[in-house]
Amino acid sequence: MTVLLLRHGRSHANTSGILAGRSSDISLDDRGLAQASDLVERLSSVPLARIVHSPLLRCAQTVAPLAERCGLEPMVDERLIEVDYGSWTGRSLADLVDEPLWRVVQQHPAAVAFPGGESMPAMQARAVAAVREHDLRLREEHGHDVAWLACSHGDIIKAVVADALGLHLDGFQRIVIEPGSVSVVRYTETRPFLHHLNDHGSRFDGLGHHGKGSGTSSEAAVGGHVPR
């Protein structure tokens, strides 16, 4: 099963240097709206079976044009919501860098629990559980590999990608996930494979066409990669 992990388009908070967190009124800016529109063309050849998104406005806005093109009703999954940053929500990043916890967030996120919010391990656990549950249900429904899309937030997607790579949460800050980017993970019976990371330009031709009886292997060959 193949999941396209889409970070929402650029928002007004992204350009103002504010930690938006779960603020419900943060919308896409003009660039973000253009990124959402561009997705329709970029993913035009991908037969998406499902579109799931965080309940926050910026994610709903990002998937709206794509969902209309696909004729799909987007599903909201609360587990894909942004990290609960607690009392850090709404504060400027310039101020937060002076907080003692900031360095821990960057170097040892597995030890972080935001004041009045959630811990980073709890965030990763619920996000990974959501992605793997949707993946399993789609496998049961279709009986073969299909592509689906999950639209969420930077730290959420980084945590899911880290899990797919077998990377400890303390290393997830090494992963870059920018607004409007798409990362692609294919889950197999044995392990996940990362096909794209922080991608802004690919058209993703061929994704979701691994259907039953395709004759391709999901495993990497020794010393190389089996073509999809």
C-alpha cells in the first residue's frame, strides 16, 4: 500500500514566524493556495483511493481542489492533527529559541513533553497508528496495492517518515518536510520503503498501479532496487 504524505500548503503562520500549533483559524496564504492548486496536476495520474487530512483549516484547504478532481469526500482523522504545543501555541519562534526546552526539542525530542501539551513520543504513536490503520483497511477493502493521501503537518509527517525508516525519534529532526511537499512511503508485508521525500516537483507517475498480479516485487534486491 502506498501513502502520499502531504504537508499542507504554506500558511500565514509559516511566513509570520508563529508556532501555529492547533490554532483553528490559520489559513493558507496565496502561495499555499497555489500549491494546493498545483497538486491537481502533479497527482493527475495517481488513482487515489482515499484522502485523509488533519481537522485543521490549512489541511482542509490544501486537499480541497484535489478531492474535487478525484471525486472523493475527504476524511478527517483527529490523529493527524498538529502537535499539541500547549502554552507554546501562538508564540513567535524568535522567542521560543530562548526557552531551555527548545534545545531539547532539537537534540532529544523523544524526551520532550510540551508545557500544557503532549509529548513527542505520544504524537508519533498516534500519527503512525493512524497511517498504518488506514493502510490496513485499504488493503482489506481492495485486496491489492492502492495509493492514498494523508495531509498533515511538518512534525507529524517527519515522525511517520522516521518510523518508516526505522529511525529513532531523536533523529527525526534530520528530516526536512516543507509546506506543500509530498513524501511517499510504500508499506509491504515485511517493511516500509521511502520512495520520495520532501518532493515539490514530481508527477508521481506509476504510483498506485502495483495492483493485484502486477508481477513486481516490493522488496529491494541485494545491491540494488527492484523496479516498480
